[in-house]
Amino acid sequence: MRPFKSLISDEEAFNIIMENIRAINEIEELSIDLADRRILAEDVKAPYDVPSFNRSAMDGYAVRSGDTPEADTPFRVVGEIFAGMSKEIKVNENECVKIATGASLPDSCDAVIMVEDTEAVEGEKDKVRISKPVQPFENVSRVGEDIKKGETVLERGTLLDPSKIGALAALGMQRINVLRKPRIAIISTGNELLPLGKDLEGSRIYNINTYTLSALVERNFCEPVAYDIVEDREEELKKALDSAMDNDMIVFSGGSSVGERDLLVDILGKAVLFHGIKIKPGKPTMFALYKDKPVLCLPGFPTSCLMNGYLFLVPAIRKMAGAPERERRIVRARMAQSIKLSRGRKKNVTVRLEGEHAYSVYKESSTITSLAGATGFITVDANRGLVEKGEEVEVELFSW
Amino acid sequence: MRPFKSLISDEEAFNIIMENIRAINEIEELSIDLADRRILAEDVKAPYDVPSFNRSAMDGYAVRSGDTPEADTPFRVVGEIFAGMSKEIKVNENECVKIATGASLPDSCDAVIMVEDTEAVEGEKDKVRISKPVQPFENVSRVGEDIKKGETVLERGTLLDPSKIGALAALGMQRINVLRKPRIAIISTGNELLPLGKDLEGSRIYNINTYTLSALVERNFCEPVAYDIVEDREEELKKALDSAMDNDMIVFSGGSSVGERDLLVDILGKAVLFHGIKIKPGKPTMFALYKDKPVLCLPGFPTSCLMNGYLFLVPAIRKMAGAPERERRIVRARMAQSIKLSRGRKKNVTVRLEGEHAYSVYKESSTITSLAGATGFITVDANRGLVEKGEEVEVELFSW
């Protein structure tokens, strides 16, 4: 059994990983109905004005605003225009055109009087009386009011959401260029791992990390590529590593501790940039740049694995994807119980929030329920061995 | 042109919609690698203890804890156990077994001494000296410590996330029952609408709402079913309505204003539960229960449509999906500029946040950029016509 060479702090580990991650920058064209939560690969400039015509914002009557100051003058209705209708009607003094919301204003008109501001003229079916004047372009959406031709509507790197997809649709764009999702290989290792669905036997445990990490990767703008479980044998691990080299990053779980069977340390050899982080859970974490490919080896214990996936893998893959950083959300709470902790490493302790109270749900790094029941986690300094009941703590909420 | 019969408040509209929405409650079985962000359809009880054996939490030596109080006693190493290895070794007084993290403890042992707390005995290869005593079950994850057999691990209605998927995997579950996603029909109406990709002509505008609403529905745990654009003709609209009845809810955009062509009011007839909400944007919103099917008619204007989709459709479909309510996130900010607004209706004004400052980005309900450039929105009372520069406002952040 070999000791870790030298543990480094979580900040150092984070920095080493991030310095060695490059954004993918490859482009993929797709239909905008598949583009939500994708990252725009180019500036989008407007090929048209939106709207491309002066558009009535109301149901009412299109008029020449200059004709309207004299209230009570009856206007002669010389036509009717619905939305989508391309019809040019010439409007002269004290004439108007009945117009629907969204319809194109006649060239000779410059304003719309709302239907509520008019009344019928008794006995004269083709006339309306207007009860108040309108200003030029009142109740009219002018050409380019929403988007001006040539304007940059969305910038490269924008994370698309429903409203931004709306802006692309407004420009008639059916297909757009987005950044390709990085492919992240996920390889769980260990002779003790049993594939899901098989009968539980002897001293084996089910493979958890492939599923937790895949979901985490998927949520963070990347494509998980799950591999079969690999046994703790050097040639098997080496084969798995080589077969995964066509992905953008490779994530192992297990095999990075200090046991005699933790062979990844040897396989990655000089490519290892750090091995071991001064945090709990999550010490046996290793990062390598192997033939220019980032390789992150996470602990085999499910909570350690997912927690470090959250803290180190997520920022890395989001950077690779060109996605915005994960938003950290921190709330203040009071510990509902005291927690005794070991000293020596910085600790991330998972907690469940109930109102203002935080309950520790941390059991062991080997347990998955330490995470599955948690709302977030508190961070406790290396030299502190106790968090007291009633103490105010900052809880970082999980935002998977 | 017909007036709205009577506008109701947004709270009333919200309540009427929610009272008429029922959760789907239909079950769908799927593989857990597709289960992230799905809603569990049943309580999950543990069929096994996890771990199912006493498991070493460390690399070290398995011992009988009662043998350890005398420090400096050399222990004879009688075997070695790796993780996943099913091997029973009998351990007698002052004997130990070299054991790896995750391996099964021999029945005769009850604790593990960390490798760091031992040292080699010079000249005696098969012996180690232990430097401190251990308590019973120290450095051991006991049977059922993570999950106890028979325990309810996750409850029906749980929204799955990476850690909860981990808990399912820990139990070896390959497939699980989740709630079927409600299918939400999305039908944009209007003669002025042009399908994306076609050349822009005359007084037409591109179809935006199908895309914004589909993305919104998808993000909120439901399946959007997008239909072709429907013209403003009674028989076409009636046909579209009938053809969409095999979905769980039908959403129209356009056709619910008071123009003569707003035919949906007539088609839905007595099924209409309200027509018109006292808010801006979004007045021409209608809700019906047509042959027991919820039908929501949203305004045609893109910002009105998406804003009311956000405020009314999202809560409805999340209820239908059995998903948790959308989390409202409100931050305080100061207006960077004053905004003049019309009186009479409650207003939702979209704003962009820059640090502590809120800038109005609201143009017109017909513009999509009123939303695409917004971080959130402020709500202004019906009787207020001005928000002043420097005023403190509460900004509700969009959480699509």
C-alpha cells in the first residue's frame, strides 16, 4: 500500500483542472426546436426588421393622426384590414380603415385609434366618431421596433432559453449553429461492482457511479458516454483508457486510492498532475493530462464520487461546453444538532434544510444516502472538529 | 368587435386554472439512465441492506477489536482480502487480515485498523505492529448502514436527480416506474403567421409561440406536441381543437382577443371559464374546460404569450405532471431609470439586472426582445403609472 505523494488543497486542485481544460469550440447545426439549453456558436444578426411593417398594436381604426384633433368629427370607414392581409388602401382626410391587432397599417396612415375610443354614428353604418385625438404612431409597432435589421440579437456563447429561442424564431431561423456538446466518458472500475439488474451476491455492490455521473454530466451541458464496468487489472484498465480516447474527457471512478490494486496511478504515470486532495469526502481524486486528454479519477465511494463530481467535474465540463458557470446559491441556517468531525482535512458535510434548520445527513463517504437526502452542504475548516447545535452556518444548495 | 365580458384578476384566473387541472397519475416504466428529472410513481422500498455485508471503509488490517488495547503487540497477518472478493478467513487472537477499502470483513473480525496506524515488524514479513487500539466497528460500514432492508428510500412523487438516481442504483434497480409526462398540444393560430424558413413577405410575421411554448413545456416536465399553424377560420380551428383532444391539455396562442376573427371564444362557447385577465401584458387570455379537457388560449403577441405561459401554463402543467411547484426567486434591486406605465391593469414589467440596478427592457407585448433580454420582471399595481428612478423594486427572476 502506497501513500499519497502529497495532498493538495481543493483550491489548488480546482485550479490545476481548470487550467488544463479547453472549450470545445466545435459547431453543430440543429433545428431550433432542439436548441433549448444549447450554447449559441455564433453571433446572430437580424436579416430583417421585426416587425417588417408598421403594425397595429390594437383592434381599432387606422387614421392619419393629423386628422384627429377635432374630436367628434365622424370618420368614413373606407376598408378593413386583418392580420396577415397584404392590402393597400388609400386613406384621405377624415377617412379611416378598420384594422385588427397585428395587421399592417396602410401607408397613408400613421396611427391607430383603439376601438374603445370610438363610437358608432347613428344611421350611418360606414362612419365612426372618434372620442380622442392620437399622436403619430400611437398604437402602432413601427418597423424595426422589436429588432432592427443588422442588429446583433444574440451573441455567441449565449445559453438558449425559451425567450431567446423566441428571438431566433422572430427572425425566421429554422436551424442554427450551436456548440457541440463535449462527450464525457464515464468508466466505473472495481472487481466488487455488479451491473444493475443482476442478483446481489457475496461481497459485491451495485455500480452506482456510472448513473450518478451520467445524470450530472447530462445536466451540465455535456453528453455522457457510459462504458461497461472495468475490473481492477492493469491491462483491462489500460484498454478501457485507450478505447475512451475518442471522447473529450475521461472520468474514472475508483482505482485512484492508495490500495495495491489502485492501478490507475501507475497507468497514468507521468501524466498525473495531482493525486489526492485535502478534503473529506473525496481525498482519493486524481487528475491527469494523458496524451493531451483530461482524465479525472474520482473516488469509488458513491458520495465522495458524486460530491467531487459536483465540485470539480461540473466546472470543468461546463468550461469545455462553453456554458455559464454553475450558479452557487448559499443560504444561512442554524444547525439543529451538533456534529463531530475529524480534523485534518476540510470537510463538506451534507445537510437537509427544514425551514431555518440544518440537519446533518452525512453518514460515510461510502453511502449514497448522504447525498440523496441532502439539500446542500456546509464546509467546515480542516482544524475544526465540531459544529455546534444552534451555530449559524452557510449552506450551499445543490444546483445539480 | 366584441368587448371582453368581464376581466378577472390574475389571482382569480390562476385559481380557476389550478382548480381544473388534475395530475395525470399514469405510470411509465423506464431505464434509470433515462430517469433524471422524472417523477417517481411509487415508493421505493429497499429489497436489501446496503451494504449487504460489513465493509471495510479503509485500507488496513481487519482485527478483533478486543485484541487491540495492548499497543505494540505484533499481529500475525493471516491473509488478504480485496474488494469484491468472497473469501472467509478465520482470524484468531492477535491475528489480522490485510484488507482493502470496500472489501468484506471476515466474520470473526469487527474492526479495521488503518494502514497509517500500523508499522512493519522488522525481520518478520508476516507481522504488523499496531500503534493504537480500535473500537468495535471502527472503520467499518456495517450491514444496512446506508440503507436498511425494507426502508422506504424514496417516496412517490420524488423528483429524481443525480443523487436520487444513485440511491436507486444502490438497490440494483435497472428500471423504475415514473409518472408519464403530460402531453401538451401547442397550436399557434393566425393568418399572419409564417412558418420558419419561408421567405418573409408582406404583412406576415414568423411563428414564434410554437417554439417558445414548446421549450417552456419541455423544461417543466411535460412533452410538447407542436401542431401546424392554423388559419383564423372557424372550421379550421374546430378541426385543430378536435384533432388535439388526445393530448392532456391544449394550448392555443392567438385567437382569444376581441377581434371579429377571434373565433375561439365562439368555438369553446359555454366551456369557457374565464376570458380576459386584468394584467398587462396578457389580457386576452382565456381558459376553458372543453369536454373535460383543459384548453388555455394565450395571447398571440409573443411576449404576452410567453409571459402568461410562464405565469399560468407552467403551474398548471407542473401540477399535471406531479412535479414540484416552480421555485420563485426574488431579489431586491434599484430602478436605474424611471418607467411610465398605463394605469388600469396590474403590470408585469420585464427588467434586466446589472448588479443592483434594474433596467426596464419592456417595449411592447408584441415584441419578443422584451423577454429575450430580461433577467426577470417587476410587478406594478394597477393604479400606479410610474416607477421612479432609484426606487427599490422586487425582481422575480425567470426560472424557466
